[in-house]
Amino acid sequence: MYMPLVSKLKEYISNQPVPFHMPGHKGGRQFPAELPFLPQMDLTEVPGLDNLQAPEGVIREAQLAAAEAFRSDACFFLVNGSTSGIHIMMMTAFHPGDRVLIPRNCHKSVWGGLVLSGAEPVYVLPEYDADRELVTHVSPQAVGRAVDGNPNIAGMVITNPDYYGLCPHLLEIRKILNKNGMKLLVDEAHGAHLIFHSDLPPSAGECDADIWVQSAHKSLPALTQSAYLHVREGRGNKESEYLDKAAQVHRMMQSTSPSYLLMASLDWARAYMEDKGREKLDKLLDYLSWTRRRLHVLGIDTMQGYSRPEVFQTDATRLILDVSELGFTGFKGEEILRQAGVQVEMSDNRRLVLICTIADREEDFRRLVEACRFLSQKKGKCREKRRSLTISREIPRQMLSPKEAFERKKVLVPLKDARGRICGEPVGTYPPGIPRFCPGELIDSQGIEEMLENQALGARLFGLTENVLISVIAE
């Protein structure tokens, strides 16, 4: 039988790489024998198993237990991933024409949320560490200036933590928004584990967020595409209306045939973390402390103790390896580790990002350290001439709202010929993964030159076709 996807999956599994990437269960290590997640559990809404579209029984009970664990007033299980959760929370909180504060380092699903909600963005730039070539977070001061200049803003969407484990000053930003009755929406896709250990950064639930979304599969023992949507009761006297709106949009955006495998894994992940999360996270943090010490001896920079004014705290479970001083890019470092049997989550121009969870074992970290010896041994042997990655500190002129840009007819043109056209899809340089132009924004020659220059340095461009064609609004 011809099964290319199945064959490739079997090949990957047979190689037995050390998985420092999502999903957080790391090949099912945390799933007990009584919860095999086999096809026998792939069921439908038969009597006794409830209905995600109108939960009254066991699904409702499981969601209530999750709300209590994550300190929300209501939790909705998501079987379409955190992307659907971002869309639901923005459609719940905002109305067409609402102005929303959006940091430029938000996940691309936020731009989908703007289209679906009809809200209009007020963009704010995150800070940039030029020495590390690393985009961090928006500062409370930048948020305060944006709020003062736009007192009619309905709310803000912010990420906590980001891919590198960096967390913004969420509580301080919450206080700024409170002064004007603005909503705080949090993309906490990488932070579902935070609330289970007091030494980790505070979660959105501990920072009085209005709505937040968590990818359970990224850092908890849950299946890929499973996520939580958390809602706090509306402020003022519209509590039931607020929760009802969230439930209505949830029904609209989730499949009417939800996977019981995904929902069961959400229930399991919450129960397991409540029962053993603190203990397991203690052990994980010990493993990571040991690992960072060993890597330091090898001359590998783990960015331990990284500090910036706009960064409140770093998630100690996220392991970052800056290999730039070894003489090669993160892309090359990922390749070297893969050949040594270790697969990381992602790499950028100078770093490797490893997702570490309670499913990782002591032997995994020992194998990682041994694999990193190859990185250390190659120091100076493949040194490449490199210049600093340049990114703009200006926000382009917005000609159309995201929804207007989405509705317009689009054409593809060569990037070098796109000056003066209106962008049709988010496009930019990775790293840092921030759109240089968002839909509806005017493309200028400076931005084109910047992207092409960074591409020449080895960075990748996203949002373009293979032939370096960009989507623009048809004239």
C-alpha cells in the first residue's frame, strides 16, 4: 500500500531521536496504560459521553475542573488548536470597528482574529535587543503611551510567554488597561504549565486576564491540536452576556464532530498536572540546571540569567542555546544536533530553541549534552562571515483595515517590484518572525530592501511564494 505520510512517520519514530520539541507528551511517555488513546476511544456523542456543542454532562464536568485548575471562570475545550482559540477570544471581546492594541510580535492567528472580528489594529513595536538580534516584548511604558494616544482602544492582545520563554510585565500592563476599562487578551499558547509551579512566571490566570488561550500540547502531556480557552466573567454587570457570547462563538468555530481523543487528553493533562505537576516540574528544573552547567563548561551560551527592562521573567523550562559565538548559525547548529540524534523545536539565525517538559527524562538531557559536544568541537571550524540582522523600527502606513484587505482581490507580483502596492498577506523575515508588512499596509522600498538584505544574510522570508512573489491588493 502507498502511504507516504504513514511511512515517513514510521521512519522518524524508528530513528528514536531525542525529542526536544512539541508535543509535550514526548511520544506518549506520560500516558498511562489505562489511557492508551487508541482508536477504541475515538468515539462520538453517544448517550453518556455528552456533547461539546452543548455540554451538560462529563464534558461540562471536565471543563469546570479545568477552569478551577487554571483559575478562570469558564473553560472551553478546543479541538482545533490555539489558533481557533485566538479567533474565538477576539470575536468574543471585540466588535467591528473596535480599535485593538496589537504588538507586532503576535502570532499570525491574531491577524486572522482581526479579520473575523472586524476590529482594527493599533500596532505597537516590541523592544529589540540588537546585541542578541532578538525581539523581546512591548514595555509597559510603550503600552501606556499607546493608551494615552488612543483612549478609545477596546483592549489588547499580548503573548505570554513567547517562543523563547520571555514574559512581558503582564500585571503592570493589566493595571494600565484597567484605568480605561480595556480588555486584556492573552495568547498563552506556550504557557499552560506556568500555573503549576510558583517559581515559574505568573500565568494569565494569575494576572487577571479577561480571556486567554493555552496550547495544552506544547508544554503539557496532551495530544497535538488540543487547547484550552479560558474566560473570566465580564467586568461590570454583563457577566452572563459575556460568557454567553464566548459559548456562542465557540460553537460556531469548533467542529460538530469533536475528537474525544483530544478532549480526553485535555482532561488527563489537567488532572495529571494537578496531581503531580509541581513534583515533576521540580525534577525538570533540576535536570535543566544540571544541563545548563554542563553546557556552560562546553562553552555553549544558554542565555541563563537573560534580563531586559521590558522582560518580567523568563520561563526556566525553555532551553535556548545561542551558538553564534561558536561560529555558525542556529540553522547549522540544528543540523549538527539532528545528525547526533537530537531534534530541537526550532532554530533561528543564531539560536536553538528546545521545548522541555515533564515528559523529558534524565537520559534525554545526558544525550543532549553529549550531542552538544559536537557543537563545541566544531567551534571556529565553520565560521561564516555574518552581519547583524536588521529589522525596521517603524510601523508601515495602513491603507486598509485587515478585513478590507482580506475582502479585496489580490495578485502576485515580484517582491522587488512591489513598492507602492498594498500588502495582501503578512510578510517578513524569519528570524525574528515579525511581519514587516501586514495586510492593508503600504509597501515601501525600505522594507523591500530590508527583507532582501536579510535573506542574503541567511534569514528566511515568510508570506512569499517560492519565486519570491508577494500578494498585493489588485489595482
